[in-house]
Amino acid sequence: MSSIISKLFRKKKCFICNQKAVSPQYYLDDQHNKVAVCYKCIEYAERRAMPRFKWGR
């Protein structure tokens, strides 16, 4: 039971810098998987033309 809860609330790692994602934004990678990007790497993710992840799609 505790492993299920820890999976839900674990800290995300930034897809670009592999550090702890502080204030993460979610983008889609090349294979259309949802990835977390920290606030420092958002500019780089947008330069790579990674589309923003939209909830409800």
C-alpha cells in the first residue's frame, strides 16, 4: 500500500537536466510521452519545439 502512495507523490525529475523538477511544466517528447520539465529548462524545451501537454486530450 505504501508503495502505491509513494509512486503517486514522488518527486519528478526534469527530462532535460535530470535534476528535481521545481515547479514542473509538462511537455510531450518525441514519442508523445508526458515528461516533466523544470522552470529553468522551459525555454530550452520550447526551442526544441516540444508541444505542451494539455489535460483532457
